[in-house]
Amino acid sequence: MHTPPPTTPRTEPTDLDVAAFKEQLGRPPRGLRAIAHRCPCGLPDVVETAPRLPDGTPFPTLYYLTCPRANSAIGTLEASGVMKEMTERLATDPELAAAYRAAHEDYVRRRDEIEELTGFPSAGGMPDRVKCLHVLVAHSLAAGPGVNPLGDEAIEMLPEWWRKGPCVTPVTDTAAAPAPVAGGQR
């Protein structure tokens, strides 16, 4: 068993965070609202996105995992069949099912506090099945331990993806900034 990453506060994204996101996912962020969790290396690993993209398209995935190392480790975990086993446990363990339903309600409540998406599911298969561990892990990292039981379980199964240091080296676009002028005048 390993030590899960510590809980971190939700913060406004900085230029460096946006640059890291671009490096992590190979595209600029869409609907970025906040950094929901930071990897122990200091870079964002979960972002909070708006329930609608700037063009108005509904985007019900409130928490989005950005770290490529964490994403890869979760993909390996998903390929092992753990999602099927978790879904089967939901059908036979009423306590787990209730906790997972509460996680679903937490996710929807957090999203609806920003903008209500009537008729849209939460994410990751909640509340009845496990469809995407990436979403469950992102929810657990953003909300903190104890909110999403299956996200917490998945984190416990993952290697410590942050141990190798930052997954990317973000570069901010300083070339686009105007050069300072002597005396501070332009």
C-alpha cells in the first residue's frame, strides 16, 4: 500500500498552470474554471471545467484528470478488469452502493452549483456502474478522501505517479510579452 497524494486547495489557474495543461493534453483548456487538485510535483493533475464549453455545448465532466502519468496508470488499471469487479460489488454490497450514490449526488451538486445540466448524468458511470476510473479518481482527488469510495479505492491501487517528478515541463509564452522600455514608458 502506498501513500495517496495529499489533498490540495482549489485554486485559480495561473499562466503556468495553463501551459502545463497544454503540455499534458496537447491542446489548450476548454471551459477551465479552476485547478481542482495539484500533483505533489506542483503541477495541476485535476482541473475543474465549466458545465458548458464556451460554445454552449454541455460538458458534464466537472473534474478532468490531466496528468498523463496518472492517466496511463489508470488506463492500465481499467484494462485489468477492476471496473467490472467494482460494478459487480455495487450490486451485492448495499453499503458501498449507498456511498457511491452519495458520491454521485456530491458530483452533481458541485456541478449544479455552477450551472444545472438537467437530464445529464454525473460522470464515470455513477451511480449504478463504473464506466471510467479517470473520472472517479479525479473526483476523489478534487473532493478529498471519503467522498467517492471507488475513486479512493482506485487511487490506492495506483502507483505513485508523481515520484518521477513533473510529467511535463510547461513553458509560458514570454516571447509574446512586450519588452520593457527604459523609464517604464511606452
